[in-house]
Amino acid sequence: MTGREVMTVRKVDFIKNHIFVKAMSFIMAAGMVMLLMGGLTAVPVWADDSYTVEQEEDDYVLCKNRDSGYEILIDDSADLFTESEENDLIPYMINCSDGGFVMLVTIADNKYNDAYDFCHSYYRSMIPEESGIMFLIDMDTRELRFYSEGSYHRQLTADVMNIISDNIYKMAHNGDYHACAREAFVEVADVLEGKKIAAPMKFVSNACLAILLALIINYFIARGVSKAVKPSNNEILKSIYSTFEFRNPKVTFLNQTKTYSPRSSGSGGGGGGGGGHSSGGHSF
Amino acid sequence: MIVCPSCGANLKFDPQKQRMLCEFCGSDFDPKEFDVKADAQEQQITEQTEELDTYDVTVFTCPQCGGELMSVDNNTAAAFCSFCGASTILNSRISKGKRPEFIIPFSKTKEDCKEAYLKIVRRALFIPREYKSKECIDGFRGIYMPYWSYDVKQSGPVGLKGKTESRSGDYIITKHYRLSGEIDATYEGLSYDASSSFSDSISEALAPYDVKQRVPFEPSFMSGFYADIADVDKSIYSKEASGFAYDRSVERIKSETPEFRKYTIEDESRPADKGPGTAFSSRTMKGHSSMFPVWFMSYRNGDRITYATVNGQTGKVAADLPIDIKKYLLFSGVLALIIFAILNTFLVLTPKAVLIAASILTIAVFVINAVQRSTIKKAVTGEDDKGIQSVKGTPQNAAGGKKKAPEPDIPEAKMNSLEKITLFCGIGSVAIAALMIFFLHVVHDMPYYVMCILDAILFALSFRFTLKNYNIMATRRLPQFDRKGGDDRA
């Protein structure tokens, strides 16, 4: 084969490849168009049969599960999410709603000046005696706060909610509230499914504390073992000869003094735990 | 030397049989009976005057520390010093020992003593292996320690202050009473060690000795054992004894007099060693010189020494228990794993909480170190040891009053430059942590963790000194006695 012939073969291969690439591109493009068309004609992902939108306003979305009666609520008073972002978050919230109500609340002004107090009040006003979880983004106190009650409280303990808050507070700090809320509900769903959530700093800090505590505890153990036990007064008395007699006891009144000591108003002790709710959070 | 009447060999006191035993022919004798026979002439003399109340002893003096021990056996040679642990033949001389009035003979054998010591040592997880070794434990030596046993007499009228309290509206009504009566009490045998070489801390820990088992002193009880020499004056603990007796009587008046039960007896606030209070007479009538049995072992490690002592009557142990740093770290590692597992199971700490915990632990180590230095200082100066203070003497000013002694140089209690830097950084680190937590409200977790790591490093650096100080506290300086034969270079 001459050099020219080699060139011709290469050109033919190039043309063949070019046609193949073009055909593949066409098929892929067609597929994508079909997918897109299918997507446009299909119902939204979150809108499964059991959930219906009960109320929808600018910053307020309420969906209800027809079977269980549980509701999904987004109350975006701080206006942190766009409408599409709210729609995007609902499926993640649905994933957490098997056992009760799920709420995502954002506020710009907290009249309680405390995220926990707000959560407690808001939750009680919305669903007084129901199981549920609430995630609050408080722009006033710059705090993320989870609040759970009822059946959720057993799995979503304060510790767990603190871990989730630790994992997501940076997103809120960077202004990505949508990602922050989404990740919050992803991790909540993971916990409800019994999965472990990442808590790298928990291990590091626990390891650090365990070492420090072990060193100190062992020190006190060593001190305790080596500490000389001095005899009690009774032991000493038993080991010596002693006699004791006290005769003619007499009591003589001398005088009386009066000291002003007002009774305290006696405020009651703190009330017992209401039971069944927990909270955890992080500032951002 | 106490000679066997059957074969002429040396007789030794056997704690198990409580008799004089001849190791050569196996004969045994009653120590009291034996002594009367052997020293009839001396007994006659001693009855005449107390000054001549002496007995023949061999005094062994350590050429290194000047420590002295007595023995009634003149054909033995002491090959090591119990006080400084020096393995050397001690200088010996024949002398006259002042005859004590009472003795509590050894009733625990060396085997009992070893067993009691090992029981304690087995509990001490971090003790260096050599402290459990056979050579070390075989070093226990039976020594009679000199004690002063005081008799306190209380008699005459008692006048205590009592009160009752009741509330009337916004007022507390306190009624004051005089609680009187007559007391007649005695406390015989309140004992305090009479040797400055025997630390008060050890003698307190070995106490109590059951003085009801004391017998009049016979030198034969000392055969096979050594004795320390009394160098603390009888008057030193006299007030302490009468004060102790006073307090016990006040307690008994409170608890055993039904007429006084409804009254709160107002205690006089005074230190226990400052003598009795003023509510009734509590006087020390007599101080008896006594000898109490102690199994004594010393272990020398470089320029430090540890003492292990066992009460020769009750078997109670008081021992210095230093720690082996490697063992300590190993056990701490194991414990850390357990704590880590517990923390991971039950606890999730926020970064703030972790930093607070780390800061508290770091402060705790600094506080421990400060307390340790103070304890070391007291131990080295003998500040809490009346016996040592009495022998050293208190400096007097020209007017005869006490003057403040110059601060002694105690290298063990001094902070080195690294320790100072660590302390300085630690204080700074805790201050920054407090600032971050309470004022700056830092949002990010990382600064908290960084401060935690810094605290942990400072903790580790400081804890090195904690362990070092612990071993200083658990050991002693090599003693230097102001007696004949002391060698300052030791």
C-alpha cells in the first residue's frame, strides 16, 4: 500500500466515524426531547396520589396526606426560597412525613428572641397534640433550629438534631438556604430510616475528651489508692483506755436574742419536663 | 545480746508465739521471765532513779544519712540503712539506750507483713514492677518506733454554751443557755510518734495501736528487731492529746446526756492541736515513752526514696506508691477507649460544649499542679510534722518571739520555664475560649475545635508535670539527720 492509499483509507475511516457520531447525536437528542416532553406532561414528582395541595400562597404551601391526615407545611416568612425551590423541597419533606407533620419555617423577626421558644410556640399553635418535626431558619437570631415531638422525638433526639445542624450550618452561613433545608430533610429522612448520619467531629471531639478524662480519672484513682487512711476518732477511742462520767447535768437560761430574718417569698421549683419533645440547633 | 540458757545461742522474739525462740536448739522462753533473770542487777539499779533506767544496745549509724537504729543483738551487722536505703555496713557502737516504759510486741510476722503489703500493691495499678519484686519485699525490717503515750485527766465543773432556735414571723428567736455539770473522765494511751525520722503522715496512717495490749518494756522483746531513737520532746504533743480528749468529751456530753439533747451546743472554734477549750479542765497528766512495732521497708531510686510501713500489731499498711509513667499511659489508653465508647453511645457535644469541657479539664490540671506544689513544699519543709519542727527548732527573734522563717529553697516545688510557659499559654487559651463562647459568639465550629486542640496540647504538657509531681509526692528526699555520721554528699 502506497502512502496515498493509506491516506485514503484513513479518510474513509474518518468519514465512517463522523457519520456514526452524527447518528448517535441525533438519537440522543431525540431521546432527550422525548424525555423532556414526557416530563412536561407528567405530574410533579412530589405530588404523589396521597398528597394534595390544600393551600398555596406566595410564601406559604400546605399539602395534606389524604390517608393519614399528616400535613407538609412551608412557611417562608423570611422569603428565603423561590417558588420552584419550595416545590423542590416538598418531596424531601414528604420523605420525612410517615410518622407525622413536617414543617419548614423561616422568619425574619423573632418576637421571642429565642429560636427554641419560637419553635415551641409555633409548633403548639399549629399542631398541638400531634407528632411532628419542625425546621426553623431564624434570620433574626441567625439560628437553625430543629424541634420534634411525639413519635419523632424518640429518633430525632437533641443530639441527633445537633449533629444535623452541625452538618448544614455552613450552607446557611453561605446564604444557600435551599440547599441547607434540603440537606436538613435528607438527613432527617436518613435518621428516620435508621441510617447513620455523618458526624466526623463528634468522634474527634469525643476521642479528645476521652483521653483527657482518662488521664485525669486515673490520676484520682492513683491518689485514692495511695491515700493514707487516718483512723476515725472512734477507732482511736477503742484502742485506748478511757472512762467517762458526766454528773448533775443542769440547764440555766441566760438570755434571748431576736434576729430579723424575713421569710423568702418561696418561688416554686422548676416544673417537671413536659415529656416528649426535643430540640437541637446551630447558629449560622 | 539475749542468750539462750540452754545452748548459749542468740534468742530472738517470735511474734507468732509471743515467746523468745532459740533458732539453734529450738527452746522457747517467756520474754518477761527471761529478762528478769538476765538483767536482775540492772533492774535493781533502775528502780533507784529514772536517769539510770537504761539498757545495753548496739547503735547502728548510717555513714551516708546519719540515721540511727538500735538493736539489743550485738553480734549482728546491719547491711543497709532503712532510712536512706544505702546498701552499706552501718557503723556500730555499744551504747546505753533509754529504757521506754511500755512496749507493744510484734504480733505480725514478716510473712503477714509481706502479705498485707502485697494486697495494697496489687490494687495500685500503676506502681513500678520493682516494688512488687521479691528482693524489694524481702527488705522489710522489724523496727520498734518510739512513741509518746499520754494520759489525759478531766475532772471538775463543766460550763458549756447551748442554744435553741425558733421562728416567730420574720424573726428568729435564739435562747441562750448554760449547760453545766461535772465531768470525770480519763483517756490513757493517746499516742504520737516520738521520732523525727518517722514522718507524722506515716504514723497517723499506721494508727491506731491498741495500747491495751502494751506491756512493760523488756529488752528481750527487741531481740531480732531494731528500734528507732526517740528525739522528739515529750511536751510536743501534750496539748494535742489534751485537745483531742477535750473534743471527744464534748461529743460524749452531747450524745450521752438526755437533758442536753434539745440544745445545740456551741463549739469553740479552735484548731485541734491548740489544746483544749475552756469549758472544763482537760490536762495531760503524764507522757509515757513507748515502743510500737512497725515493719519498715525503704526503696531507693536515684536521689529519691520510698517508704512502705506495716503496723506490726494490726497489719495496717501505709506505703508510698509511685507510678510507672508507661503503665499509667497504657491504663489511661484503655480507660480512654471505654470512655470514648460511652461518650459515643450517650453523648453528642456541641463544639461549644467540647471547648468548655476541654477548658475545664485544662484548668483542673493547673489547679492540681498548684496543689501538688504546695503539698510537696509542706512535705519537704516538714511544715505539718510537729516532730520534725521540734527537732529543727523555730527561729526566734531578739525579743524571743517567733519570726517568719526565710522561704526555703525547694527545687522540687519550683516551676521550670516550660511549666511557666504552659501555664501562661493555658490561662491565655482559657481566656480566649471564654471570649469566644460568651462574647464573640463565633458561628463556625472550626475555631472551637482548634481551641480544643490547643487546650488538649496544653493539658498534655501540663499533665507531664502532674505525673512528675505525683512521683515527687509519692517519694521522699534522701534523709539527712543531724546526728553523728551524716554525710552531706549523700
